[in-house]
Amino acid sequence: MEPYTIHQEANRIFHNVLLPDARLALPLEVLAAASRTTFTTATTIARPFIPVPTKVTECSTALWALLATYANALTTHRFNLPAYQPVVVDSDAATAFTFSFLLLKLNGKPLTDPSVRPRLLRHDTTNQSHPWRRLCTNVYQTGDGRWFHLHGGLDASPSLRMLGLPTHQPDLTDDMEIIARYADHVRAVADDADWLDLECNEHWHQAGTVCLTAQEYRDSAQGRAVGGDPLYLVEESDLDILSAPVPWPEAPLQTSSPNPATKMRPLEGIKLLDLTRAIAGPTIARLAALFGATVIRVSSAPLPELTTLLYESNLGKRDVDLDLKTEEGRKALLRLIEDADVILDGYRPGALERLGFGPAFVHGLARRRGKGIVYARENCYGWKGPLAHRSGWQMISDAATGLAWEFSEFMGVEGEPIGNYLSPFFHSSPLSHPLPNSDFQTGIVGCLAIMNALDRRAKKGGNYLVSVSLNQYNSFLISLGFHEAAVRDELRKMWDDEFKSRHYDDMHRMLAIFSRELPKKAPSLFDPKHMMSMKAELGVEDEVMDFLGPPVSFDVTRLGYDVGSCEKGSCKAEWPVQGGEGV
């Protein structure tokens, strides 16, 4: 047998798993264009190198191949090209995409630089950077011997109040001392993991989950409810009322883009309204902007942000500050929706409905204006089943679907007493993923699903509801199988000197090791050829941002952003006029 390679497996996933999946409703043009999509092999790493048992590199590479292939099909139709373009996918860049925020630089300085970091912390309104509040998000054992993943979200205060712990401990800064206090306290106050799960989610409305194995998740009521769902769902409605196809914009909205690299992108002129915060939702919108969409992101000054990702997630977007709990803010949002093609909802499930802007209202508005809207939504658990209403994050999804246990087994995690705990209940435990992989790859899936819905609208009209979730992506990743024993051994040998993981190692601690060591083990990922640069509007005059470019390239189409990253609330609540910036 030939040695296992990233490219071989990515090609298999693309051609044998994704393209034949009838549930994705890929049109014939996409299947035809797939023959023009290839993978770079001469200059990219051949063997897996990310320290996880799952096929994250192969999956990201295959998903980028499908996204680029769909883009190729749309571009050929929109711009009357004589044939499908050759498309090349770079697996190194596709891997770097899953941690691209680590590559970001402002005037040549990384975000960790002392001159840059204070600017990030301006948005940290809940002091999320303090270890006491950060370590509220971690895996802890309950009194019955089970493991529970707490999550502080963007504001850890409610979760801390639920536990009966102080919301702030400014003088407590040592990670291990903090972890010990959490561990002792959670075991003392939570004697039943199932009750903590119920109290956390249904009473305090905070994210948290009992850590399940993959089989336990599949057997659960939620796992059974969404078990047959594909990577994304695109549902059509109102075809009888909105029966006329909605043609693609005849001319790009931005006819004088400041970025000369952009040319003939498939989503040129599409208007997308981004109502999301960290991380998968903003990534969907950012990718739509990369492929040509004009994106307005709605932020709100009082709401906290995930500071380490804010600058990257605002690439290609215009950010407006609206308080949707005021009449003025809702009126401004309504004006934006009236002229939008896509609404992207990444809020807690049901939040926009309570504000009066759920799918039923937005689709009703589309019927009144005579042109369909794509309403896209992203959540953690999926959009049916008993847990669909719950909030969640990547780490919650990893713990719920069984990935955390798989990472633990792969890493050989050792259980050991923390704090004063010496009970025989103690044993090996689930472990957080070292990368926000599920978030970023769900971003690819969401952009792909929006392309599918817009394509259908252009062909036959109608309204569309797009649904994606972290759990569905994770279920897909698990369905691809885990690395064979030889690859696992190779990865352990490559990383064992650095990763001596324990159950208390949260993503922050593991990511610090990963970001320090990866340039030594995979230097080709950090080749400047993968990077792009644009002027940023982040409060410093003539500042340039360096960021990871797209992992795919075309013969004619040039992907890129019309505008650089900007601060929260720095733009007007109006769509830019054709050829203008509207900032």
C-alpha cells in the first residue's frame, strides 16, 4: 500500500464523500467543475502534523476544495467565462486557516506584542483576559465522578454566580491555584453532572455540557434527532409566491475596490447582514466578503467581544453599532434588512425572534418586497432535537459529541489529583482541542451553504433558510474516521516533548504551546506567500494588517476583501452606494 498522505485523503473526501452527498443538493455545474480542482503536492506537507487524532487538515482541505469549486461554477455562469477555471488548493494554507488569527500582524507586529495587546483589551469589557474568569471555561469533575465542561462565554459572571464563586479575583493569577480552587469547588457543590447540566443550561441559560463519548452522543436524544442531517441544510419556501428567479447583480457593488487583487468573485454585489459574534458565525461572513459579498456587521458597544479574534473577524466588513433593544436600533436594522440578500444569525437560538427579526418575519418582509431573502443561522447543537435551543461554543460541541474524549485518549492524558481531591473517582478525563478547528471549518460550511441558497434563488426564486451547527460539523469530522495507528504514533513522537497534557489543560494553555512549537515543526505554513496585506482602520493612521490569504487560487478570479478590518461601530448603518465605501 502507498503511504498515507494528506492530499490523497483530502482528494478522497472531496470526490468520494462530499461531491456524491445528495443531501448537499450540489448542482450539476459544481460536479462538472470539480474536475478542474486539484491539490498542491510539490510544496506542501505530505504527512499529518497537527497533534490530534482527527483529520482536521484533510477535512479543511477538502471543504476548501468544495467551496472553491462551487465558486468556480458560479463565476463561470455570472461572468460568461468560456470554461471552468483551474482551481488549486493549498493544504498548508487550509490548515493554517484553522488558527489564522495567530498569523495576524499590525504594522509587522503580532497581536501579542506589548504595543498591540492593550488595544485588543479595550474591547474586553468583562475582564475575560484574567485567568480567574478564563478558567471558568474548562473541564471539571463533578461529585459523581463524571466530567462537565463549564463555559464562561463572553461574560463569565453568570456561570460564576451559578457556582457560588466570586465573579472577580484580581489578586489570584496562578493558573494551577485557580484550577485547584475550581476543581475542589465543583466537586463539592455539584454532586450530579446531569443536574448541573440542567441547572446551567435551563436555569442560568449558560453553555455547559456533560462530556460524552462519541457513541453516547449518537445514542442520546439530541444525537438521534440530528444524526441524519448533512453538513448543512438549505430549506426553500414561498416558491409559489416568489416564483421569479432573482438574477445576480449585473455589476459589482464595488466598482472601484481599493484592493486590485479582487476580480470576478462569485458573490460580487450580494449584500450580507452579519448578526454574529465569535467565532463560526463571523467566519462565515468573512468568507462571504472574501468571495465578493458586501458585508455589514451589526455590533453593539456594551456587548463584549472575543478580543483575540475581533480584528481578523472584521476583515472585509463594515461595522455598525446598533442597540437592538431600542426602537431606534430596530428601525435601523429593518432598513438594512429591506435591501439585503442574506441575513446571518449567530446569536443565541431564539434571540433574534424575541427582538422581532426571526426567519418568519424576515421571509415575510421578502414576500412584501417581491424578492427572496436567504436567512442563514448557526448554532452549537443543531436545529432540531431537545437541545437545539441551547447556546454553545466549540469546546462545548467537542465535549458533547465525543471529540474531547478522543483527544484525551490520543494524548494519553493522565488523571492526577488537583487541589484536595484524592477520591478513587479520579481517572483520565476528556481534553479540550488545542485549536478552534470546529469553529473555523463550520465557517467554511456556512459560506458554502449560503452559496447554495443564493444559487437556488437565482435559478427559481423563493426564500431560503440555511442551517449549520458545530455539532453537525463535528459529526462529519468523526464520520471521516480517525488517523491509523502508524500516523498516531508518528504524531505522538513529533509532539510528545511538548504536549504532556493533563485533564486541566484548557485550550488557552494548549494553544500557547502549539503556537510556540508549530513554526519549528511545520515552517512551510508560515511562508509569506500565504499572506495578504491591506490598510486597516483600527485607530492607527496608515496601519497595515497582514493576514492569511485564501488557501485556493483561480486562473481568472482573484479573491480578496474590498475593505480592511475596522473598529466596532466605525461605519454608518447604510449600504454603500455603488462604487463608494459608505464609511
